[in-house]
Amino acid sequence: MSLVPLPSVLLLACAWLALGVIGLARARSLTLVAKVLFPAGAAIGLAVAAVALMAIASPPTETVLPLGLPDLPFHFRLDSLSAFFLAILGLVSAGVSTFAAGYLRKGEGTPPGLQCLYYHVFLASMALVLVADDAYAFMVMWETMALSSFFLVTSDHRIAEIRRAGYLYLLIAHIGALSILLCFGVLQGGTGDYTFANMRAQSLPPFWATIGFLLALLGFGAKAGILPLHVWLPEAHPAAPSPVSALMSAVMLKTAVYGLLRVTFDLLHAQVWWWGVLALAIGLATALFGVVFSAVQSDMKRLLAYSSIENIGFIVVGFGLTVTFQAYEMRSLAALALTATLYHCLNHAYFKSLLFLATGSVLHATKERALGKLGGLIHKMPWVAWLALVGALAIAGLPPLNGFVSEWLLLQAFLFTPGLPDGYLNMFIPVAAAAVALAAALSGYVMVKFYGVIFLGQPREERLTEAHDAGPWERVGLVWLAAGCVTLGVVPVQVISLIDHVTGPLVGRTLAETATGSWLLLAPIETDRASYSPLVVLLGIVVATFAVWFAVRRVYHGRVRRAPAWDCGFPLQTPRMQDTAEGFGMPVRHVFEPFFRMTRELPSPFDRAPRYRVIVEDHLWHWCYLPVARWVERLTAIVAVLQRGRISVYLTYSFVTLLLLLLFVR
Amino acid sequence: MITAAFANQIINLFAAVMLLLAFAMLAQRRVLSLIDLFAMQGLVLTLSTGFVAYTTGQTHLWFSAGITFALKVVLLPWILYRLIRQLDVKWDVEGLINIPTTMLIGIVLVILSFNVALPISQIAGTITKGTLGIALASVLLAFLMMITRSKAVPQVIGFLAMENGLFFAATAATYGMPMVVELGIALDVLVGVVILGVFFFQIRERFDSLDIRHLEKLKEE
Amino acid sequence: MISWSGVVAQVTELALAVLLAPLLTGWVNQCRAWLQNKSGPGLLRPYRTIRKLFAKDAVIATNASAVFRTAPYVVFACMLVAAAIVPTLATDLPFSIAADAIALVGIFALARVFISLAAMDVGTAFGSLGARREMMIGFLAEPALLMVLFTASLISQSTSLATTVERLARMEFAIFPSLAFAGVAFTMVSLAENARIPVDNPATHLELTMIHEAMVLEYSARHLALIEWAASLKLFVYSCIGISIFFPFGISQGGDPLGFAYALPALVFKLAVGGALLAVIETVSAKMRIFRAPEFLGTAFMLAVLALLIHALLET
């Protein structure tokens, strides 16, 4: 085909921008924005995905555009790594945009046209971040992405809490951006040439390479939400409208992973084993922290946001493992770990956006975000409920859906670590595998809580009976994402053969070289060693279910009687007697008590209206952030002395500065 | 005759059981079960000493196996049982740290002791790689148990378990200490327990409890 | 590549598991009764219960959704698939290459999630309480089980259960201290997973203590029969995992019919001993209060991790 991938991607990004501009021109027209522009955006997303999937197997292409500052043109490059993440962006945004077409309402903060602008600028900037090939273009796009998402987060800007969340997000995004900028400064190696091509050509001494890596970890980690830079995530995700939360969680966090992979494997060649161990340790801490906190949340979007932290933790664990293997020249294991990492990026993009969109539908149907006031929605919203079940099972890492595949690959990478040369490291690996398994099992707990409390049981509030199911646009979006979860779970071999195009250039080995499976059987090393065939498992479960059902029907009459719930004969049953979100999280609060900073408010036995309250907070907030904030405040108090509020004083400052500068250059 | 490789495997198995018992003691709340576990550890020690005696043909190890059995499987548990009956302290003891956390620290200790012991066992050559590490780990775990318990009896058991670890290191790693040293240590342990037993009565008379947190009051204000 | 003898072995094994599982439950109950000086309900009691339940009319709570009605089938199907993976008689199982030890743990988790969701579906206090407790047991037991299986996998260099068992059975006499740790951890995990004393009491309906029973309170008739049967199957599968990893002797390797004839009595004997031991454990230990259970399982988890460590230290 004569279609050239890179220009098409640039054109498609421009098309997204154009949609945004059209939206801005007709800012008040909901029909145009919702029924034309967003579906068009979805189509563009599909096109991006198609181009990216074509480009993933082809050699890198480059181009230079004379945009920006006179002497600093934008360099763009599309290689397999960019293409892979572009494919995630395209595929997921297609579903999210379709959903958004049905989701937009009048009178929710920012007018629809403006939202359309931010939304499409956000999409376009993410696409351009992924193809940027010099630090300048990268930073411009990165900042555009941060700003447009900030405006999206604060689209309900009348609520003070949301403004606060947006502020926190912007703050940490900028700390991260600063760190990335410094990282590029280190990477260019004193040549003053900020193209990635030049950085690739540099071979930095280990000390500077380490500095560069640490800066990248900090900078991209702030965007991805690794510990302890995660605090913005549970604030910003719930504040944003659901399609935006979905995009942020599914794609924006992945751009940070992209950056990390780009810097570590593509731009920095010298790799030190302890980089990997550091990332591994941080990843484990992040995963455990995220899942434990998500188990105690009582706001459904916050719960999902913490679950995103957990999944980023898994991804960083895989990344760390890859770096360690790579540093020890164990290339096939590095390929395995990297495949697990990339696969999990893809999976997380799918199921997390699915669940965020489902919460969006619930939110619109019930006007309620607190888990404690939902319940029983499966009867009123069957579409959303059943599709969300797919997402919940997938994120819980259950076979035969997609979450399980990446967990399986990751555990395999852990398991077949044959004698790393370092004694301590060798023993750390099993412990790390155990922690991964624990976090994965906990995510099952979280998802039962999430799903059970929202969709199952009896409605906890009167007005939930008036809830309505999602509209057709929303259903299409949800079905698209749920289908992705199933497909990715069932045909891992085909997906991995795509991912192989990415792992090859990055770690110099692909799984295809060692794999022995067939199209049906995933066997990354040897069939003897480990194999998994999700399609057969799925068929096994489905066939067994139907066989049992059929057999039971044959031998048995099948009569069913409906009656009120028995509940061990308890006479009084009200919906309020079901477990609340707090109640369901209680075992986790109990078992992992040291993780939390809890304040409890217990009623006394004589209270007329007894009230139990528990506030669960993050230790890190009190240990890391508040001291820094206090310190900054103290510092600014000193600087504030300079603020006199009189023009003449300020003029004096300028005057003195001018004099000093004149003396200095003399 | 037993091959060297097979002997190594058996010694490794004993070592693993020692470690398992050390962890079991760490996880055990009940004082009486703690004594049982201690006696079992003594039994394992006896068996492993006997096994080393059999494979190396060193007669004095037979004696030390006998002493171990008499002292650690019969005499000390009996004394401890009697003490507990007389003091009436057989209820559960809550640790200062919860059990899984204690075990997590224990795992870290195991990793640490293996890496510490690695160079030594490479020099020694007589033994399998991990035995010394496990012996050291048992000592450290017993120490940890002493730290995390707030009652006097479990602490004494921890002290005795520490000696078990040392003894295991001596037999499994270096095929035993000189007889005189061994007898001396055995006597020390016995005397130690007797003195501590007297101590218990003193503590209880003073505070009406064996909770050693009361001893904090004794410091100068 | 798939041999006929393999298919035969697979089908026989599956049929055996389905048919024998209630017998094992009956045997454990009978042993327990004997140990407690009772006469016991008889070995075939579970079969009669299942038959009786199948003949009844199902009563379903008014606000139960389809999740509630499908869950018993899904749970039973999951247990069937699990039973198909675990080698009991022979190691030449065609289905076992489709799912390895990690997938086995995943399938158990799938069943657990479904039954918990079903318990929450009716929206009663007991249902959600049971679901919460079950998931609490689950999130600690699951990784512990995984670590136990990993220990065996590391020894045999394969995560496929059939291959693992085959290699373990074929190894010339070698002692693996790590398996001692794994064995203890596995015993603890299986007690918790199969709702036995000291974690849960299969014979209670006392609200403060029950876990599994609280979840299935609302089920009746055929649904309950399936759930009971699935619970028996789970016990059977867990016993078989334990037997095949820790005592693989006598299992038939490859498709030789003579080995098969020898493997069946060996399996029955091992199961009988295992069931009796389970009854002994249940008789001599007391039920823990619910928040001792995480500690119990945490201990099991740590032991399983230690098993992995011991393997890395002593056996490489």
C-alpha cells in the first residue's frame, strides 16, 4: 500500500485538532458536537489504530516539519514502539469517543464545544508525544497534553474540590515535566543537540546515565503515578468526566510508560542492574499500595483510580525485571518480561477504560458516585452491568480474559529466573513474585467489592429504581471495549506476535525465537515448561457450563419458585443491612492496618442517631507532602517580605537589578 | 553404605526441618505448644547429630547426641512444663508485632544469614552450602522470638532455641565441638534455666505477673 | 500429537473425579464422626443429599438476578476444568497443556469470584458477609497456593502440573527440603480453601463463624446440589494436588494400561489416608475466630515463600 504511515499519523492528529476547532466554533450546539464530532473523532481513532498496526511491522520512518521556533524544527519518527502505543491510543479512544457521543449532556460545567476542543487537543497531543523525535517537540506536546487534560479535569470548575484536584494534578505534572526536561539535558551529553537521534548516538558514562535514568523515572513516574508521586491520581481521576478519566487512565498513563521505555531502552544504552531492581521495588510498592487502598475506597471512581495505580505498579515491575535481565544479558527473559509489560499496558487500557465508562453510565443514571448509595443496578441497567462484569473479571486477572494473560507472562518471567549472578537478588526475586501474586489476588477482592456493591444486591436508595440503562452510543462504546478484553484474552499468541515487533528492536530478542506453541497455544519458552491456551480454557468452561446445565435440565423438571430471600430466617430485611463499601473493605483495613492512617468516629451506646465514620488517609501525604508544603510556605513567608504593594518599591527592585546587571556585564 | 550426596541431602532435610520449627515457634502463641516445638527441635538435633555420628564414625558425637536427647528432649521440657504448671501461665501470649509481620522479618533474616554464611561455608568445604546459613538463621530467628515476646517463659524458650541453632551449626557444619566444650555448654544451659526459673518466681512475687514489660518500672526515673 | 491413551486417561480421570468426589466428602465426615465417638451418617450420605436436592423445586429470592442462577453452573464447570488439569491417575493428559498451575489457581479464583458475586446478588446481610469473608480468605490463600505450586514448578522446571508430577515421580530418590515447607503451607491453605476447621466449619450455621455456608444460604434444590457437589469436587481436586505433588509415587506415566490398573488402587489408598488425616486435623483443632484466619493464612503464605527461598538456597 502506498499509504505512508508517519504523515498519515500527523494528518490524523491534525484532523483531531480540526474537530476541536469546529467544536469551538459552534460551542453551544450539543447535537453537532455529540452526534457528529465525537463519532468522527472515534473514526479517526480507528484510522490511527489501523495505521499504527500497519506501521508496527515496518521499519522506522522519520520526517522533519519546519514548525515551532525558527532554528528548532519538529522532528517526528514512527517506529514500532511508537506504533504500539499509538495503536493503544487509537483503539481505546475509538471506544471512548463513541461512548462520549452519548454521554455529553447540557449544563455540566464547561460547554460541550469547549470540551470537544480540549478532548481532541488532548488526543492529538498524545498522538504527537508518541511520534516526537526531539526533546523540544516532545516537551511541547507533553505540556499540551498536561494542560488540555488539566482543563478536562476541571470541566466542572464550579466545585472547589475539583479545582483543588486540578491544581494538584498540574503541580505534580510540572514537577514531572521539569524532571523530564533535565533528563533530556543529561541525555544530550553536552552536544547541545536535542534530537533523539543524537541522544541515541551518545554513549554516556555510567554516572551520567544513572542520573538520566533516575530523572526519567521521576519525571515519567510522576505522570504514571508511581509511589510516592501518586497523590494526584485519586484526586484527578474522579474529578474528571468519565470519558476523560477513561482516557487519562487508559492512555495518558501509558504515554509515561512509553517515555520510560523510550529513554531506558532506546536512548540510554548502558544499563545497570540495580536500575531494574529499583524500578522493581518501586513497582511492587506501588502495586501493593494501590490495591490495598482501592479495597477501602467508598467512591467508585476513586476505587478505580487506585486500581490504576496498582496496574501501573505491575507495569513498572515488568519494566524493572526487563532492565535487570537486560543488564545481565539474559535477552530471552528480557523479551518475556517486556512482552508482559507491553501486554499489560494494552490490557489495562482496555479494561480500565471500560470500567471508567461503566461508572460514567452509573453516574448519569443515578447521579451518585458513593458506593454506599448504589446497589442492585443489574436489574435496571443490564447492558452496563454485564459489560462491566467482563471488565471486572478481566481486571481481577481471571482466566480466560485478558488480565490473566499478562499476569501469567509476568509470573513466568519471575519463575524462570535461572540463577541471577547476585545472591541477594536471587532471593529477592521469589519474594517479589509472592508480592505480585498477593497484589493480583487482592485485585480480585477489589473487583468483587466494586461489582457487587454497585450492580448486585438490593438498591440502597429509593431513587435507584428510576435508573435507566445506557443509550445506544454508550452501549456501542462499552461493547467495543469489552470485546477487546475478551479478544485480547483469547488470542494472546497473535497479539504477542505483534508485540514481538516492539521487543525485537528494544531488547534484541523476541519471544517468537524461543516460543514453541502454535496459533492456539501460548508457550513462551517451551511447551514442556509452561503453556496456556485461553481459547481451550474458555471453551472448556463454556462447554462444561452448558453440559452441566443441559444434564441438569434432562434429569430434572426445572421448576422454579420465587420467594422473598430467606436470610437464615431473619424477619426484618432492609437494603441497608447489606454490606456497605466500608464494610466490605473492613477485612483489608484490618489486615493491612499499618498501611493506613485512619481516624474513626465511633458512636456511644446512648446515641440517639448513632453514626460510624472512618476516614482512611494516606501516610505518604502526611509524611512527604505536608512537610514540603509547610516548608515552602515558610520560605514564601520570607520572600513575602519583599512584597510591599507599592509601585515605587517594585520599581526600585527593577532599578537595582538593572544596575547590578550592568555592573556584572561590565 | 551411604553415599556422600545422599548424606548431604539428609543433613539438608534436617536443616530445613530445624528452620521450619524455628518459624513454627515464631508463629506459635501458646506456651505449651512452644515447649513441644522446642522439644521437637531437640529431637531433630539429636537425630542429626546421630546421623553425623553414623556417617563420619566419630564416637564422641554419639555421646553428644545422647546428651542432647536427655537434656533438650526430656529434661528441659519437663522443667519448663513444671514451671508453667507452678506459675500457672499457660494461656496464649500476644506478641508485640503480629505474626505475619514477624515472619516477614524472619524471611529477611533468612536471606541475610544465608548471604553472610555463604563465604564461610565456601571456605569450610566439609558441609553442604546452606547448612551453616540455616543454623545462623535459626539463631537469629530465636533471637527475634525473644524480642517479640513480652512474657518471660517464651523468652527463655527463645534463649534455649538459640542454643539449639548454635549446636546445630557445630555438629552439621564442623562435625561437633570438643567433648569438654559440649559438656560445659550443656551444663551452662541447665544452670541457666534453673536460675531463670528462680527468677520467674521472683518476678511474679514482685509484680504478680510474668509480663516483662513491668521490668520497665525498675529503671531510674 | 494427542494420543488415544491420553484421551482415555483424561476421560476416566474426569469421570472418576466427578463420581468419587462426594465419596471422599462422605469418608471425611465418617472419619470425623468415628473420632468423635459418633456413629456417623454413612459413606454415601453426600450422594443421597445430592439426589434429594435435585428432586426438589428450586426457590429463588425475588430480587435475584441471572448472576445468581448461573453461578452454580459456572462454579461447577470451573471445578470440572480444574479436575481435568490435575493429574490423578496418569500424567499423560491432553487437556493439561492448555492450562498450567497458574491457570489452575486462576480457575479456582474465577469460581470464588462467581460464588461471592452470587452471594452478594440477593442482597442479604449474611450473603454479603459471607462474600466478604470468602474473598478475605481468598486473597491470602490464592498467592500462598501459587507459591506452593511454584516451588514444585521450580524443582521440576515446568509450570505444567502434569509435567511437574511426571518429573517428580520419575526423579531418582532425592529429598527436597523445600517441599517440606511447601507441604505445611499447602495443608494450611487447603484447610482454608475447603472451608474446614480451623478456618471455617462445614457443619455450622452459626452466623458468627460461617463463611462458605453464609454465601450459599439462599440456594436451594438443584443449585444447592451443584454447589455441594462442586465443594466436594474442590476438596477432591485439592487432595489430588497434594497427593500428586508430595506423594506422586504410583501414578501412571505415559499411556500404559498396566500402570493405570496400579494407579487406581494407589490413588484410592492415598485419598483414604488423606481424608482420615483431614478428619484428625479437624477433630484436634478448634475453630479460630475470624480475624485469626488472616494470620493463619499469612503464616501459610510466608511458609510458601520460604519454600521458594529454601529451594533457591539449598537445592540449586
